[in-house]
Amino acid sequence: MKPYSRAEMAAKAAADIPEGWVVNLGIGMPTLIADHVPLEREVIFQSENGVLGMGPAPSADKVDPWLINAGKQPITLRPGGSFCHHADSFAMIRGGHIDLCVLGGFEVAENGDLANWATSENDTAPAVGGAMDLGAGAKRLWVVMEHTTKDGRPKIVERCGYPLTALGNVSRVYTNLAVLDVVPGLGFVVRDMAPGLSLEALQAQSAAKLHTRA
């Protein structure tokens, strides 16, 4: 079995974003998604620090120290991209104008709850940041994360053990082992699995019941 790399996880999520959507990418793995959307596709990436129209990460010799995302990483700007005040950026988020938000996570529950609060254990941003606003304000919420913690504890769970960031809003999860839809009233439904991985092996690394499509 070969788990998906972080780049492959990001590419899968990028391929699933429909044309014309406005998308916020959370700090961490989700920011890699911008690297996998070709310029000919119209996907508008928004960052809560006031950027609309982010492009892929720049090469080392093209870094502009004044052009960063919410995680303080260097970014590029697509043609037609713009900047706005922080308050205007959050008005987009809280006003329901973001089609999709993709966040990282510590746990996702089978009812769509998300816990992605920083634990302050080697974290560069020891806070929840704008994730609570995004989790509640975006029209759709996807999560990109590893399937288990470094010590093997499942992050796909029946109920979250960490404090909740968003309640019942996650509709899809991309991990290094699978892509899972969160279906109301049913729970996790397997959409895709890493090459060579069986459903039984995937279930063994998950703390919630997994379902397959009929």
C-alpha cells in the first residue's frame, strides 16, 4: 500500500473544485492546493489576511516579502488579483460569500464536526485563527489532514475529543489514505482509497464506521 503524499492529497482536492468557485485555503496542507490549479481554470483563492486571487507558491528567486498568505507563507497573485482590508476579507467570510473553505484538522467526526484548534505543541500559530469564522461562514467545508496522528491514533472519529471549531459542517475529508464524504444521517462514505489499501485496513485505522457507496 502506498499512502498519498501531501502533494497528491492537495492535487486530488484541487481537481474536485468546480470552475468559478471562491475558495479559502487554511494554514498548513490546504495551501498546497493552489499549486495544483492551472491558470486556465477560474478558481479564485481568498486569504483572510486580505488577498483575493492567490496563485501558486513562488520560486525561491521570485519571493515578494510583502505578498503572503494568512500563514505568513510567500504567495503569488493571479491576473486580476487584488488586496482588501482585513475587515472586508472577514465580511466575505462571515457574509457567506466563500463557496468553499479547506482547512486542516486534528479530528473530524462522523456528524461533520471539526476540531482544528492548535494544541500549542510545536505550533507556529497557537490559536484557532479565522477557522471558526470560516467553518461557520463558508458554504462548504472540506478538510485535508493525515488519517492518523504520528503515534497512530485515528483522526477519523465518532465524536471529537478536542474542542470543536465547526459543528456539523464538514462535507468531505482528504487524507493520506482515503477521500471520505460526510453524509448526513450516515457518516463517513469512502469515495477513494490509496492504491493497494483494502477497506478492512482503512477501517482498522479509523475510529468511526466507514461506509461504501451502493
